[in-house]
Amino acid sequence: MSGYRYVVVATVLALSMNSARAIESLKIALPADGMPSSAPIYVARDRGYFRESGLDIDLAIYRGGSAAQEALVAGAADIANPALAGAAVAIRKGVKQKCVSGANGNEAGWFLIVKKDSPITTPKDLAGKRIGISARASNTDYFSLWSQKEGGFKADAVPLGSLSAQIGALKSGQIAATPASPPNSWHLVKSGEARVLTDYGAAMPPFYTGCWAAMDATIARRADAIKAYFSAYLKGIDFMRANKDASMSFLKTFAEVSDPEILDVYFEQLIKGPIIEDGIRLKYIERSLELARLSGVTDLPPARDIVTDRFFPYIEN
């Protein structure tokens, strides 16, 4: 073989190998730090599962699900993790996106809380008072609206941007109550700083508090990358569930939980809970849409127009 021909063949082989190993970038918009739905992503990234699937993921933290939804629409993210009800409202407004899976069919650790020395003893006592939420069309908004519907009262919702701002406003007396998510909710109650008015995990039927959403164009153009994302993500979940000690060590830093009792609850109720399933429960979607309707949105698309079954099959029950 001549030197020239050898160089050509070697170059072709090198290009073929590089092509086979090409890494595709995927931008992910997360709604907050320390969320249980996010934990397996970091584990999968650190263990190389995304690279094995041909992906290089770029993680960005936003101030709540509404901001993550906005990042998706603006093109700053390929996949986002907004509230499912919020994603449905966006679709109703004409945003060409779909939820590609449900997320967090589990309200464990979500509480409606008041200060420990608050005179309020029942949700009905919040009539005419201020309830802190992160943003409109967020899970905190929908939990607040559900409490008002079930309790038969009206309150003023105050958008504050983040859970830390909600907690600060609660402690300072600027608001009377706020829906709080785990693990912060558990810390506040265990420390005695707050009392629980409503345990949403016990009071509400399960629904998808979130979804993984992508623009229609991204779904059409980058379906293989989305499939690879979920393949690695599910591996991260499987690893965490099969390796409790390693997971607890990771969660201690990830979720900033030092209390071993709360750490164990976080693992048992959230990581081992339904972070994501191998199908999309239409009943959970319908319940999420019922929450969106509480905000006054009445002409929402049907469930099958909001969530595609291209990546996970529909489950009828």
C-alpha cells in the first residue's frame, strides 16, 4: 500500500471512529436545587451514563418551574422540568411543545405551612390573608388554589420568586402561609419553626407535579437524543435505588440534608417513589389539568394533546 493510500485509509477510519463517538450536547432546565427529580441526573452524569449514551448535558438551575418553562420557549433549553399544569397552560396559549414524560407522581413532603406561633389552626383561617407562592402557574400556586377550593375560602396569592423567599416572608410575617416542598418543609417542621396545616401527600390524590417538556421541533429533530437522555436518567434512578448508602452520601450534599432521619425519609419517599415511570398515567395528567383549571383556565387541550407517547406509552389508569 502506498504511503498516500495508507494516509487516506487511516484518515477515513479515524473520521468513522470519531463520528461513532460523536457527543451531542443537550441543555436541561431545572426548576430548583435539590429536587428529587434532578438527583438521578447528577448521579447519571457523574457515573458517565450520559457520555455512554452519546450525550454531554448542560444543566442550568432556574427560579422555579415557570422560569424553566420560559427558558424552554426562549431556546435556552432543549428539555425543561416545569409543573405539568404550567406546561399545559403554555400549550393552551399556543406554545408548540409537549411533555415527553410525567414526573413526580408523588406529593410526599409537600406541606401548607404557617409559623409555629401563628394563630391560624385550619386552612379556612386563611380567608382574606396572604399566601406566598413562587410564581403564577407554578406548583406552589396550584397547591394554594387547591387548598382554597377544598377549604371553601379565598386568599391573596403573593408571587415571591423562590422557596427561600417564601420562607423568609413567612418568618417575617409578610405572608400567613405558604406551600413548601421537601426537604425544606421537613426541616422547618422538625425544627419547630413551622406547623403543617395540610399534608398534601396525604390529602390529595396523586398527580404529576412536574413533567419533562420539549418543543415540538426538538422532539421531531432530536428524538434520538431525548431517548438517550431518558436511558441515562433511568440508569441513574436504578443505581440510586440499588445503592442506598452511596445515594444517602450523595443526597447529603445535593439536597443539603444533614439530619439522618430526614435524609432517610428523602430517600425512601422521594428517590424510591415514582420519580418517573415506564409509562404516562393519563389519570395523573387529568388531575394536573384540574389544578390548572382552578386558576381560571377553562379551555385546556385534552391530555393526549399535552403529553406525547413517543417516548413512554400511555397508561390508562
